Amino acid sequence: MNNAFDMEYDNFLHYSRRLQMADALGGVYVHLSTLKTAKSRFVFTRSLLRKHKMLTPTLNVDLEYDGPASTAKLRLKGNDFFKSKMYGKAADMYTMCLVSSDPTSECHALALGNRSAAYYHMGQFELCLKDVRWAIMSNYPPKLAYKLYERAGNAERMLGLAERAKESYAECLIRMDEVDMSEENKLKFRTAVDIAVAQCDERLEERKKTKKVLPAEQLVGGKNENIPALSAFVELKMSKDMGRGVYATHDINPGDVVAIEEPYICGPISHHTEVCNYNGCLKLDVALYPCPKCLSVSYCNKDCMDKADKDGHYLECPIMYFVKSTPGVTRVNELAMKWFLKAYLNMGLEKYCSTVDSFFKSKIDPKTRGFDENGQYKSDNFLTAYSLESIENKLSIDLLFFFNCIAVDMLHYLMLSGFKIPESYIATVGASLVHILTVLDLNCRKLNINAPTISFHKDRQATLTIGLTLYPTICLFNHSCDPNIKRSGNLSDRIRVMKAIQPIPKGTQLCCSYGIIFIGHEKEARQELYKDVFKFDCYCQPCKMNWPTYRYVPNRLSTLNILNPKMANDVQSECIKFSEFSKSVKPEDYHLHLDYLYSFIKLLFTNVKRPFQLYEDCLEMICIAHTISNNEIISICGYQF
């Protein structure tokens, strides 16, 4: 048993311990290792868990709440504190009411509204907004809803979210029609709202004067004929050491865009980040709307909520509580369920199963794996994503059993909810869930270097990943400890743009980094990580030549590292200029000097042998300059690093 996985996956020993307690674990791993197909492994695991009654018998969850009278008393005590302007104590009392009351009750909804008012008076506007969103999606009395929308508008205005505040105020005025209030008071209320809207308009006008609209990124050379998310200046080729890879068919310059891709599937990485759960959004927000049925996923607006429902959330909604409690990595499990339901709704169960069966049975050319019948490799195609490397055949037997158990549980939840799967399709669906889990575990969770992030410092080097994203086309890029391409643009954007950061001559492979690079880690540490996590040996130049870490990289020109002696004086002069430049320019201003950085790195690339400190310094500056941080939303959300 590999106990390292106990830390990597939540409750890794959940299934094996229960079998051990039933004296049924002996021989399980041995027998599983003799099974040659994914379907047979799933069928065996499912029968084992059913035999030992390890599957939940019902989706009913018995939760006990205090009676309406006692929860109402707590809320009324909170009201008393509120009237006395003791807002902190009021919020605490409302919280006690929320904890003890049924989430579907009117008392619960009113307590949310009350607590939002307390938070507003305490100046905690983001918490106010969160409670308003939850109250709106709860059993809040319609005749009082105008108060929530007014409060939301006020909080958003205080946070500088003028456009959104106007939307809340507009909804507030619409809800006023349901209010039992004198015309005189209605007029006073509307006048106050109109003044607030005017203040929002003033702020928006000021912002227009200073806001810069960035030009849309374009692929260098246009779109690739067969792989639309890639540049026309690249092609796929096979190599002995690295397998399938992306190679330049033209010279590519620093700053050239080589890939633009939307994720096939994506979702928030944590329950603690305010990120929209809709696959087509994934935007960072201040306060989200929870799904009113499961309360387990949240969206930035009702439009995203409706779109997510059409994509299949209505099918997973009844089982979200159980999916979240399943061992493994919760967000990966959720994403796997989302992926399966998305494919099911697009293809139907019969076509889905025939597609999966054909994939398992066919011998696919490694170079054309993931291409459709028309020779297209498309990011929104199920088979393109499904064909990504999963290292399923390289997993330890205990981890493979663990993934099969998770898939059994997830399929069982679906069927308990009324989802109909004929017995003849169960093995195929189950095996496909195992494969999806392993694809996501490798390409989303472990390989998350290109996932959306938020940054915390002006140099944009300290970041926090906010989403799990599967980019089928970007996954074509192999790893190098000296990458020549890297993500660029808005760090928190779900659409990923990859730019060249070094000159890439025709015939050179385009590589990104899978996490660590040579300047920060020695060869042995890098090789150990990639062998352990990704199951490959790295054959990049820094590994082959055993380049030193940054501390030991040469920082002066000499006859040993000058490639073109005739250019020695010019290179020396430019290096002196760059050293002065690097001391005088702040990281947040690097983007203003990209043309100079490009020209300097091209000069060194041609004339100086690597590694060389000034080259590495320039490379880091280019990487920083290529990224944009959405600092406004981050500061509003109040994230701490």
C-alpha cells in the first residue's frame, strides 16, 4: 500500500479499510491486476462494493433543525441588537438562527436578509452581498425583496461596482410594484434610488476616460488548418524521446501568439473562492448566486445558472451532496460528473457508449490521437478531450482500485436519482468515468500550470489557482525545463493565450513548463518530480546538459560564452544598457518596454551561449510583461496570500 496517496487524495483508504474490516481485502489487488480491460475492472469493483453493502442505500439525508418558534426567537433577539445599533452582536445572533433553521424556511431567508443589513452597517459590503444573493435564492417574501435589491445596489456602489449596482437598483424599482406602501413614500424611495443611480453613472463616466481597451489577441499566421486553437506556423510531429509534440514550421518571435483555447471542461478549484461554476464563465466575482435546489454550486448571475442547467446541472443537482462527500479530490469528482453529463446530453447514451467502446478497442496512431473523422483536432470535441494522456496504465494497483471505487459510487448516485442506464451499458459508462477521472487528475489537478489564477503582488509572481481547466490543445505542448512559450494575458481568464517568450527557429519544438524550471531547481529534483507525478523522463536541453541553477549561471561575457566574436563589443554594450534598464524599471511597467526586451533577448539568443544570467533575467521580465492581473476584483474579494 502506497501511503503517500493518503495525503494526496481525501480519505484514500476509505474503501480498502472497509473491506479490510470485513476481512475481504485479501486478494482484491491481485485479482484486479489480472483483469486486462477497463470494463472488467469496473464490473469487478462494482460487484465487490455491492456484495459488501458499501453503496449508500438512499439519497435521503436526515438533517435535524430546531423548531420554528426557537429559531424565530433567535432572529428577534438579533433584531433587538440591530435596533440598538449593536450590529456585530446582531450578526452573531442571525448566524445562530441560520445554523439552527431549515434552509428552505422563510425564517432562514429572513435571517439572511437581516444579517446582510447588519454586515452593511458594519462596512462588510462583500459579506452583505453574499447574504443578499442567498436570501434572493431562498424563500424570501416577495413583498420585501425590494429591500434586498436596494441593499445590494448600495453595497455594490460602495465597492465600486457601478454597473452591477445599477442593475440591482433597476430590479429594486421593479419590485416596488409589489410593495404595500403609500404613493408619497414610494416617490421618496424612488428619488433616493435615482440619486444613487446618478452617482453610479458619474463613476462609470470617469472610468471610461481612464479605461484602456486591449486589442484582441491573434494567432501568428492565422489559425492552423487542422488544429484551430493553434497557430498556422506550427505542426504536430513525433520524436523518439518525447512522442507527439508541436514544432515550428516558420521562425517564431517572442510575443507571437501560438495558441488560443477555451477549456473543454472547467470549474472552481475550491469552495472558498468566489468563482462562477458555469463551464462557459468561470469568472471571479464578489458574491455568487447559489443553486436554490442543491445550494452546492454557485453562479455569478441567473443567466449562467440557466445555461449550467441546460448543460446538465439539473441532472447532477439531486446528487451534489453525495458527490461532494465521495473520497478523492472533490472538485475533480464534480468535474468528472459534469463532463459525463455534458457528453450524455450532446450525444445520447447509446452514441456515448459506442464512442467510448470504439476508443477502448481501437489502435490509435499516437500522432493523430484525438482527431475526428475529418482530420480536425477541436477543443470542444468529446473524443479530443477523452483521448488525452491519463497514465491509467501506469497507476499503482491501489490507486487504480481507488478510482474505480469512486466511479462506482458516482454511477450509483446517478442511478439512485432516477437516471436510467440499461445493464448492458453500465460497464462502459463506469469504465469511462474511471478514464475521465484519471484524465482530469493528471491534466487538470496535477498539470494546472495554465489554469486561471489571481495574483497578489505587482510583479504578478505570487498567484493562487482559482479553477480546474482542461485544455486539450495546450496539452499537446510537451514540457521543457527551459520553456519557450508561456501563458499570457489576464491570469484569471478561462480562455488561455499562449505566447512565445523566446525566439523559436523553424523546426524547433514549442514547449511550456509543467511546473518547475532549471533556474530554480536542480536536475535531480526536476527529474524526480516529473518521473513521480507525470511518469516521464525529461530530455530537454537543461536536463541533457545539466544546466546549473540561477545562482551558478554565468553573469559575465567571456570567450567561453560568446558565440560570435565579431559581435562581442556590441553585445557587451547592450548588456551594460540592459543592466541599467533592469534597475530603473518597475515590474508593473515591463509591458511598456516589450519591444526592447524582445530585441535584447533575440540579440543574446543569437550571440551568447546559454545559460547566461542576463538572458534569464530578460526572459523573466517578458513573462511578467505578458500577464495581466485583475487587481480590482481581487482587492474587493479581500483575498489574503
